[in-house]
Amino acid sequence: MLENNITKRKQAEEELSETKEYLENLIKYANAPIIVWDPTLSITLFNRAFEHLSGYKASEVIGKKINFLFSKNKMEGALEQIQKTASGERWESIEIEIKRKDGQSRIVLWNSAYILDAEKKNIIATIAQGQDITERKQAEDELQESNVIFKEFMENSPNYVFFKNDKIQAIRLSRNYEKMFGKPMHKLLGKTMDDLFPSNLAKSMIADDLRILNEGKQITVEEELNGRFYTTIKFPILIKGKPRYLAGYTIDITERRQAEERIKHLNLVLCAIRNVNQLIFQENDRERLIKGVCNSLTETSGYYHSWIVLLDNEGKVDIHAEAGLGKAFLPMVAQFMEGKLTACGQKALKQEDVTIIEDPLSTCTDCPLAQVCSDKGSVMTVRLEREENIYGVMSVSIPAHFVTEKEEQALFMEIAKDISLGLHSIEMRKKMNEQTHELQQNYQRTKRAMDDTIETMSKIVEAKDPYTSGHQKRVSHLAVAISKELNLPQEQVEGIRTASLIHDIGKISIPTEILSKSTVLSDIEFSLIKEHSQIGYDILKSIDFSYPVAEIVLQHHERLNGSGYPNKLKGDKILLEAKIIGIADVVEAMSSHRPYRPALGIDAALEEISKNKGILYDPKVVDACIKLFKEKGFKF
């Protein structure tokens, strides 16, 4: 009996030993990191997976306190959790960070259980299984950070950002859509384009969205909403290679469009100014002049409508013209016939500055054109005057967002001054014609009339370009002296004198701000300046000077080597008279003050023509000019 009991006990002990070995091997080779510690927090078991997790070998840690597994700043919290296991608390998915042997930190998700003694009364150990979730936590943190970034982007993006599903419903929108629609976000999400936008725009949007989802391609579209302009870039979001969503962003380009429109408008106005400047020297009739001006202002699309009224000596309406108004102008004509002028016209007559009417419909209630002008924008009106002579008023309608700009008003004022100059010129030409008719009976009277004409033309240029006042007279003085030094016939000398006095007449068509610019001219501005020779020729060609004055004016900037303008003539193709005036022009210009530089002095001027003798300038003319200054004491 005793022998049997001993045998059974040995068998039980062997089975228990085998079970213990089996469990130890099971723990040792388990894929999950497992650690066991006793109530004193000393490690009693440390499997291979935990060796891999911690970088420590089991032989290094068995019998050691568990503290070494935690960094100093994490130790207190970790030990607080571990201490609880000694009182029987079990862990379920507790995150505790450990420190590897190489110093790296790993975040571990723990589950634990306690082990009781044979009587199942006392805790003799705690077994804990860990799961390394470091990469998962990092991914979660990165995802959370991405969500924060995305949220901040959607909250603060200056552009309108949107995401839509395959039903063309808004699923995410940037915060600025609330301001666009005047609704909170929860009333926008889930809505289709039909719910948010006007029907025509919504229809176009939906067609574009469906095209993106069907074709899987990015597109760019321009749209208009409530008077503002937008560019939208849309693109598909692919899920498993197929478009499931679409996204995009919308940029408000209203200001850019307005800036582009502004540049285009200014170019058109500058073109109109040039056309007007051509008119004022080509037209001798006041009525045809103002009609041509009105047409120029509207045909270039610089202004929507334009009208001009000229007054007689008693201040009553004399003649009028319009463009862009047609029959709408007839009630205004009837008002003129009654001796009445519009409120803006009356106000403009009393002030030098441009009169601005931003809202004609509410401001000019008695004006027949109030509705027509309001439909297009705003109105600018200015009086036409020169040398204290008030000729009348000019009015134009213009886009409302341009009317208050100082540059716009300055250009309009420039047009008014040019027209006034043209009207003044017509008066002068009329007087000149009367004088010419009278002086046909007597050669001397005819010559004096011609001299008056030349002087008048010279003054016209100086009125346009006061910074070069006296230039033409000084050039003429030198050119005549050179001509005499070359022993040219008196008739040729007289022709040179005449041409030199008005050689810059073409500058009348150049905007004043370019002529008087105090800095270096741009390429475009200089190209405009270079046109004055051709324009001078166009102005003078129909006048019978009994000498080729127009051709001389045309060629006075040509140079021997063909580098001049406007026709790049060379050598003997250039008139001798033009060569003489060209050299006189260079010497006077270099020795005189200009808005963009101080005077360079006569020595620099003579050095210039001497250095380029035979290259740019005729050698005989250069020698004669230098002789005048160095040997004969010539002075301007």
C-alpha cells in the first residue's frame, strides 16, 4: 500500500515537472513578450520575445528589480502601476513605456494576471504579456497631427477648399464657405450644387464634376458668382484605382481680373489720347474735331459713352457731339436747345478738377442720360479751357471701379487739355489762314505771316513740353550759323531756319508725362518719343513752305550709318538740311538742362560730334560747327 502511494506520488511529481517544463518552454518561445516578477518586483522569468523587445538577455535580468526597464521620467508612473499588481489588480490593455538596453523607448500594451500559492491564498508572482505598439502609436500620433493640420488648413485657408462624394454632395468645406453663403457649416455639408448655387452655375458645376469622376482627370474652370470671379481647380481622389471622390480649391481672382481690366483700359485710354492728339493737328473745323474726339474715346473702348458741348461767347450751347449714345442723346439735345446744361456740366464749368458722379441715377435725377450712364457705371465731366478761355465741357461714362482713381482722372484731364489745345490751335490756324490770305498781296507780309506760323507752331510744342522751352529757337540759331559757314544759298538757309524752328512739332502727340519725365524712359516710352519725326512730317506735309520742310523734319534724326530713325537712311540719302539740323539738335540738347539730367556742357557736345564724325554725322557739317564755337566764338 505504501509502495503504491510512493509510486503515485512520483508519477504525479514527474507529471508536474513535465507540465512545468512544458509551460516554461511555452512561455520561453511564445511570440508575445512575457515577463514574470515576484512580490518584491524581482524578475523571475523573461522570455525570448521580451529579450528581443528590451535588448536584454534573460541571464542579465533574472533576479533584478524591474525598475531598470523604465526611464527616470517614466519610472514613478510605471512602478505605481506595477505595485498595484501585488495587491491582486489585473491589467487589461495598460500602456507603459519601457527603455531598451540601447536607450531607445518603446511603448508597450500590457495585460497581466497574478499567480497564487498552492493554497490559492497568497500572490506569489505576477505574469505580464506585452505588445509593442510603438509604430502604431506613432502612426496614430501622425494621423492625429495630420488631422489637426488638415483642420487648421480648412479653417484658415484663404482659398475655398472642397471635397465631394460621387453623388456630388459636399462632404468637407473650408470655413470661408460659411461667409460666402452666409450659413453655418452644418447647413452646407451634404448639400448638392443645386442646393448651394444658382441653377445655371450649378448645372455647369455638376457637369464638370461628373466629367472628373468619369474620366479621372484634373480640370481648371473659371466661374462668376455675385459679381466676383473665381478660378477653380478640380481633381479626382482615387480609391483602389477608381475615382470615388473629388476635391479642389477655388481662388478669388476678382482683384486680378480688375487689375488686368485696368491695364487694358489704361492702354485703350492712351491709344485714345494718341488719336486725339493726331486729330487736333489734322482737323481745322471745331465741330468735326469734337465729333472725331468723341468717336476716338469710344471706338477704342476706353469709355462707354462720350459727349462734348462747346459754348459761344455768351456761355450758351453752340455746338455738340456724342458717341456711343445714339438716340438716347436726343433728349439731351432738346435740353441744350432750351439753353440748359446738365448738373454735372454746370458743376464742371465752375471747377478746375474733374467732376465725378459715381451713381448718376441717384445723383442726376434731372439728367436724360442718368439711366443710360448708370447701366454702364459712373461719369466723369471736365471743362475745356486754355489760357483762361473756357470752350465748353466734356463728359464720359466709365466703369465704376475706375472713376475714383487719381491716375484715371489725370489721364482724362490730359485729354481735356489736348482738346482745348486743339480748339485753341483751330482758332490760331483760322487767324493764320486769314493772315495768309491777306499777305498774298505782298511778299513781305506773306513772309511775316509764315514767320508767325512757325513761331506759333514752336509755341504749341513748348506749351506741350515747357521743359525744353527755347530749344527749337536755339537749334535754329546754330543751324543757320552752320549753313552760312558752309556758304549755302540764302533760300536753303531760309529753309533750314524754318524747319529747325518746328523740327519737334511732332512731340505735340506725346503725352506730357513722358516728355517731362525726370527718370530714364522705358523702351515703350522711348519708342513713342521716336515717333515725333514721323508725326511732325504728317502734320507739315500738307503745308506749302516752298521748301521741303516736312522732309527735313522727318529726317533730322537719321544718321550716316543708318542707325537713326524713323527710316534708317544712310549717307547721301539724308538731306543736307536734315544733317545740319541733326547736329545742331545734338549740340544744343547736350549743352542744355533736361528733366532727366543736368546740362552736360558745350565741350561734351563738341566731343560727341567730333568722335562720331563720318560715323553718325557729316564731316563737313561737324567741322563747320566746331569752327563756329572754337574759332568764331559762337554762343547760344
